[in-house]
Amino acid sequence: MTDHANLTRRDFARSAAFAAALAPLASSNLSAATRTESAAHPDAARPAQPAIRIDALASPGPFNVPDRTARPLSSEMLDNARASGITAVNVTVNAFGEAHEAFDATARELGYWFRELATHPDRLLQVRSVDDIRAAAQSGRLGLIFGFQDAVMLEDDLDRLRMYHDYGVRVIQLTYNLSNHIGDGCLVPQDRGLSPFGVRVVEAMNARGILIDLSHCGQRTTADAIRTSARPVAVTHSGCDAVFAHPRNKRDTELRALADKGGVLGIFMMPFLNAEGPPQLEHFIAHVEHALDVCGEDHVGVGSDNSITPTVADEAYLKALFAFADERKRLGIGAPREHEVLFVEGLNTVDRMQKIGDALRARGHTATRIDKILGGNWVRLFGDVWA
């Protein structure tokens, strides 16, 4: 491991170039957000705070497709984000690949989202704090919580956590489906758990106030991270292995430990919820209710792993999906059942959060519990970790 003072000249130059490339975009976004938030007089009367709805893994744009940031957000996507009633999403802003490649490409991904924020200050707001989530709710904008779905771009330099945090990254998943220098992913046959460097990453993320995400981690790496972390952690998008056994789902043992630590599990809307056929709303609710039984109502949320804009499952989509799944399988990162539609029938709508609330209400869950599941639990967790 190196610290910032001991970087090689090449590594220092790359980090400096990364920062220089993003600085104008990041600062322009902050200025735009500041102008918007300070427009009203501090003593002006404010309406009642709208309900806060959080999707712990989603995007206003394309998701689970190649080249998801190849084009700017469309007006339809932005309109759907506003109509959805979703207050904020954890949006993936990192790139994947080998460490050096991922580091450089992540700068481009961050640049894309800073440009979108600067282009649509009336529709989008970068979330760096819980106060920003409340501001997004009050102003009717979609809050974007910058998150990574892998930590490989850290390479061996913990000081990069400071740099990413400065750019607003507030959630980092330790591993993707395979192994990296931190730990093992859920598709690794023999999960060895956190590496010594992984322990240091967890400690550094705790110190920096970055939420640890364990969604794609192997079971032992998940357990090690929960035990090692001094702060609550998250599984932002997964399911319950006891309901349907799948590498992407978590066992009850880890779910109880997650809840005991104060963490939250987000149930996803993927074809990993049931044994066969497109998953239905009832399958999603079954995972939510099992998680409630195991974790308690303060530790369950939504992490759809979808775009807010509904998927049109036409011939072109299916052709692209199969090609994408084939490539992921070739790379060794594809989980079982990725060749199926990547959404839940009945929730492939703009108003999916309302539909979840209606379904839970019909099954006798209280309004207080539903509000926790649809957003309150995430707000509490973010406050516990980001402070």
C-alpha cells in the first residue's frame, strides 16, 4: 500500500490529471446548487416536507445496458424522474475493468454526471448530505447520490478515498462479482473474505464517512466487512437467499448481522427473486417481508437496480440484452439468469414506489413501516454514516 506522499510520479500525475479534468465540472455544479438553494429567503415560509422516497440503486438514465452514459439524459427520462415521486437514487458513477483502466474511465463517468447536473439544475441535485436529500424533496428535483459498484479503482492508494469523497462519492461497494485486492465477489467459488488491505479500506471508509456497500460481495467478505466496520453498512441491492437461493442473494446470518450493526438491505427488482419465469410483484413483496422478519422494519428498503424509466421489452431490447448477458458471461461476471428481462413485472412502471406502498398496505403493513421501507431507513442510515 502507498499513501499520497509515496505515490510514484506516474501515479501522482494520473491522480492530478483526474482532479484537474473534473475540477471545473464539480465546481460549476456546486455553484449551481448553491444558487438554487439560496434563492429563497431563510425566513420564508416553507410548505410541508414531501414524503422522501429513496431507491438505493437506480438511475434517471439507462441502466444494466452497455454504454449507459453514451448519450445525454433525454427529456422523457427527466420527466419520468419527476413523475416517479422518487426523491433520490444511488447512481453508479464508476467504470469497471482493470485497476488503471477503471481509474481513468471513472473520471469520464464522473464527468458525464457533473455535466448532467450542470445542464439540468432545475431537475437534478447532487446529494452530499442528508440535508441535500431534504432539499431535493422540497424542490421537486431528483437527488443523485454518487456511488461506486466496485473499489478496484482505488488500486493501492487509500488517499483516493479523500479525492472521491471530495467529488461527492458517498457509497462504495467493496467488490463486484469477482475478486479484487479488497475481497471476493459473490461468484468466486471459495470466498476468502476481506484481505488485509480490505480491512484498511473499511477503516478508511469509516473515517471518511463513505457508506460501505456489500451487494455483490461474497458471503464471507460480507460477514468480514460487517464485523470489521465501526459504522453501519449497506446491501443496497440484493435479495434473500432463504426465499430464493442465488449467488446475488444474502443469507439470513449476514442479514441479521447487517441489521444488528444498524445497516439496511435494499430489495432489488431483478430476475434473481424467483425460480423461473419473469419475477412478479408478489415475489418482490415476499423478499421484503422475509427481510422484515429477519432484520426488522428499521433495516429494509428498496434498491431496484433499474432505470426509473420503464423498460420496453421489445425485440431490439431482447437482442441487446442477450448480447450484453453473453459478454458478461464471457468475462466471468455474469450471474445466473441474466439472460432474462431485468425487471419485475408489475413494477416496470414510473410509479413503482407507489405500487410497492399499495401492495404492502394491502397486506396490512402500517403507514409508518411503509414510509421507512420506501425511504426513511435509507435517510437514517445515510445520516449515521455520512455525518
